[in-house]
Amino acid sequence: MTIRPIGERPEEGSTGKRSRLFASRSHGKPPVHSAVRGAKLAALPMALAGRQAAGVGKRALGRSAEEVNRDIQLRTAQHIFEVLGELKGCAAKLGQLLAIYELALPPDVAEPYRIALSRLQDAAPAMLPHMVHAAMAESMGADWRSRFREFDDRRAAAASLGQVHRAVWHDGRPVAVKVMYPGGRQAVARDLDQLRRISYLAAVFLPGADVKAVTEAICASVTGELDYAAEATHQRAFAAAYADDPDFFVPNVVAQQGDVLISEWIDGTPVPRIVASGTRAERDRVGMLMVRFVTSGWGRHGLLYADPHPGNFRVLPDGRLGVVDFGACCAWPPAGFDELTLECCKAIFRGGPGELAAATRRHGFVETGRDLDSEALYAAITPCGEPLRHATYRLTTRWLRRQVLRTTNPRLTNVVRQMTMPAYFTPFARSFLTLVGVLGQLETEGPFRDEIVRWLPELGEAFTPDEAPATLPVTVDLDTARKRRAEAGNGGMPVS
């Protein structure tokens, strides 16, 4: 559940006026009746067809095809994100999925979607006070207010599955209270089938793209994020792992009951603000800290932070990076993942097409018996490793767009689209793709290779002698690396 402060205003578009398409529901309650939700989702493709039909008439009246198509794109984007933002749940998660595809579009075509996406969170209806009180009582009991010295009925931040309120705990600590929308759990369950039916609408953003598997993964992830008890467990693990860390701050869990999660409050500059207006030095530093957080969690503590969305990070006054929202996290890596990463990196940086094809087959990325053009695969994948071939590299949206366009090209001859993805890989793919997208938005420049190898030294042997840091051993034993990770996660105590 990506959290966005309400104070962060979205882009308003060229007119500077807020479109009435994004008006919130007056009573502040997301619709949960299956017929209502189904009708809203089903209306999307019908509305698109109607706009396309109307466009034929407009072209006949003399408007250019480019002008008409742009108008259709803008209106469709506004309609999609109005509905997804209002319905929330995994519908809003589909909006996040479509945001990934927006990166692949040329800048002039992508602008309408970017404007609509920037409004998605802000368009979400806020729960009115009586609804907030009812939700708090259902999870924490009728006397829930006795647990707080103060409780602000106004939401401080919006998210896809709930909202956050600022409060003061009974012991005087400022806290963030995350509460799930009433009926949200049932609404999410009802949305899953509908989302499977309309996932092809992503073709509006990237014609021909196959988003079925990704949509399924997003829906599975959303279901997991409904479990606030599991999220509290994840957050406690991260807070313990990064206690007294000079670079990061993870707020401690104060309490968790039912669909309410209470954590220490943190103040700081939201990373989306730095994306929009930060200095070059700020953007580079924040980007590298995000790389360090994701990679060090995997390398030091066996924890994967699977949702490194910019809305989940704050730059604290002391310079540390504060991190919130641990609903999509998990223990990491699973069995066989170390071998996968090492073999694929060695194939990309020191091997060739044959080695890469063999590694992808061995680890389940190619269906048994299916033909695979190893030369085409190598040509498609190796450019993605360019940032790790240099001592420092600047990631840009332009670079990322080239990679997305190449790997998602809808041609039947695109070898990447002929591959599959094992289920265990989904959390890592979500984390990696989101992180790279943020780095592109920040246009971060830094020593990505050295930062990764710092926490995952076993990858050092994947690079050529000219590329690898001088302090790295020539070869690394994976069993030794795993034992070192386990000891780090056990407070430095030996693990038998």
C-alpha cells in the first residue's frame, strides 16, 4: 500500500484547473457493492469504443488524426484513473501497473497519462470521521480512544487500501495510524475477477502488451497486503535490522489490531517532492540510498522490501532515509535464487548467448521443450546491464524507456515475450522494476555496481577484472555467503 501525503499536490495540467472527472465521492466511502463496482469497471472498455467511434466523425470534419487520437488518449486516461482511484483496492493497484507501462511511451504521447496518474492518489475519497471511528472501533474496541491522547480525524495520507491518521499514543509518542477502508477486504475480493477481464485495457498504454501474468501477480500481492498482522511482523523485522543505522530509519510498530496498524510517526521530505524539485546532489543521494536499502536488506538481513515506491520514503531532517509501508515484504532469497543471479550475471558480463540461454532454462524462465533464440535473447537482455559496466552511471527515463520498449515489443519475434516467469520471482521483479523506475525519475547517477557488490559480494566474480572492485575475491562460495548472511541476521552470532 503506497502512502502519499495529502499535502503533496498533484500536477494540474495545462489549464491549471482540477477536472470534474476527478471529483471525490461526497460521502467518502469507496463503493463496495459488487454490481456497482462491476458496472464502473465494465463501462471502461465501452467508453473507449465510443470515443474511438466518435473520433471517426471528428476526423471527417477536418480534425487531424493526431489531434483526435490525443484527445481520445487524454479522455480515456482520465476516465480510467477516475474509476480506479475511486474504487481503490486492487483496482488502484492496476493503476500502478499501468504507470509502469506509461514509461514506455514517447514523452508527447505519455503526457496525458502522466497527468492522470499524478491525480490518482489525490482523487481517492477520504473516509468521513464517523466512518473512521467505526473502523477503529471494529478493530480496537469501543474504547479505542482511550488508547490515544489525541487523534486527528482528518487523514494525513492516502493509500490504495486505506488511509493514515496522525495521533498521539497514550504514552505521548506521535504515531501514524493506518486503518483499512470499511468493506475494503470484500471489495478487493470482488475486484479480482473484474480486473482479469479488463486487464487488456493496458493496450491503451502499450498496444499489444501481454499484462495478464503481471495483473495476476499484482492481485496476489494486493491480497497479501490486506494482512496487517503480517505487515506488522515485516516492519518489526526491518526496524530491528536497521536499528541505529546511520543511513535509514524504520519506525517501530506501536500496536496492531485487526485492520489497524499503529507505528511511530516520522517527519521528513517526501521523495516525490525531491523527484519534482530536488537538486542534482539530493536526487543522486536519495537514489543511491534507495538502492542501498533494497540491496542491503537482501544481502544483510534476508529481507526483501518489495515496494520501493517513492511515496514510501521520506528524507529526515538528519539526512537519514525514513521508510514506511511493509505490506509487500517477505523473507529473501528463496532457494536457488543466489545461483540464478550469479549464473545470469556471469553470462551477461563474462559469458555469451549460450550461457545465458542455459541459465534461463535451468531456472524455469523457458518452458520445457520450447525453442529459444539464444542470440536474440542475449541481444535483448545485455543492454539492461549497462549501468553495471561502469564505475558510475546516470539512469534516466530515456534510458529506461529504451529498455522497456525493446523487451515489451509486441512482435511475435520478440524473444523476451516468449519467456515465462516463475512465481517465486514475482516479489523480486516488483521490487527491482519499481526501484529502477524511481531511479530513472530521479535521474540518479552513482556507483550502482559497487553498491550492489558491497552487499552481495558473491556477484563480484560475475564482472571482468577491469570492472570488479579490486578488493573482491576471484570466486565466492555461495554456501559461505549464505552463512555470512544468516549470521548478520542473527546479530553476528555464528550459525551452524
